[in-house]
Amino acid sequence: MLFSILQGDSIQSIIISLLLTVPVVIFALCVHETAHGYIAYKCGDSTAYNLGRLTLNPARHLDLFGTLAMIVFGFGWAKPVPINTRNFKNPKRDMALSAAAGPAANLIMGLISAVLFGFTAAWNAYAEITSPTGIWFTVSFWVMQFMWASALLNFVFAFFNLIPVPPFDGSRIALAFLPTKAYFGIMRHEREIMFGILILMLVLSQFGISPFSWLAEWIIYKIANPVYGLGIDLFISLL
């Protein structure tokens, strides 16, 4: 993410990257946490609802350090939505559903953004041919960049949270499949596991290694390429 841009790029590029990245990060985190709370509410737990967490208002969800980590390194966190499993009819199943809702929401946002990235890339190619110095070429270029950032960050955030160890959402999903004793045995080491993974991710980012980014980019291009082809055919018909 921004960490790679800071290594030798211009101030203008850094500012533009921030303007593109910050809104995407804020929206991705808010959608993620709201989805957790909404599914928990539908499963019978109104804790998040009563605390005003079923909203896209960033003030309700953002954690300062988690948001900065997301902007700079491409992985981060928000304030966890409180969930009381005692309010669930089926605690194991409903906890897994509530946990899966956050990454699922980001995956949906990533898919939509990847499709729009493919279409705006075609629009940008068309604008470059018809008016390379015009306003539409500039607009299409930055919209394309915004959609790329949205797809990448939402996918990376979803994959990061699906790690099946505490405190990530994947560990809560795993609860539905693991014996209770084994699950809570792992949960006893939640803090150590969390710090270990964060340190590992920070070290890997120093060397430009990000398996989540690699996977996200592969998915984006798989989705965007055919959309780009359809968009080019459409715009060519307008020439």
C-alpha cells in the first residue's frame, strides 16, 4: 500500500495516493463492522444495534492505529463490534455467520470494484484515443485508479480477516467446525498469536512481500479483463 509508495516516490504521488486510499479504507472498515453487527442482529443479538454500531458512520467504527496500518501497510482493523453469543439461538452457527459477514461484505465490495475497474479501464482507453488532453481522460484515469484501490483493499482486508486463528474472523468461523475444547484451547493464546502475525506481516511488507495482495491482484485481473474487453467493444462501436 502506501508503504511502497513512500519509498522514493514524489510528494504529489503520495498525496494523490492518500486521497484515493483513505476513503476506500474508511468505507471498507465501516462496511466490514456494520455487516458483523447486522447479521448478529438478524440472528437475535441486538448488542451492536443498541450501541449504535449498525451504521456506516466512521466515528462509530474506526480505530486510529488500525486505520493507519490499513492505509500504510494494506492490513489493519477497526473497533470490533460487540456480540453477545448468549442471545443467539444456535451460538456456534450464529457466531460463525456473524463473523463471516464482515469478510463477505468486503468480498462483495471487491467484486463490484473489480468489475467497475475493468469498465473504467476501457473508458480510459477510449478517452485516451478520442481526447487524450481532455477532461474525460483525466477523470476516467482517476476513477480507474480509485476502483483499483477499492478492489485491492477490500479483497486484501477480506483475506486477512479470514486467517483461521484468533483474533481474526476466520477463527470465529472455525468455531463452527472445531470441537469446543480445542477451539478454546487455541483462544487462550489469542494475544500471542495476534502479535506474532502482525509482526510477520510487518516484516514481509518491508521486503514487498504480500501473499494477500498477490491473490487480490490475480482475482482483480481475472474479473476485470473480460469486462475490459466488453467495454472496449462497446466504446469502439461509438467511434
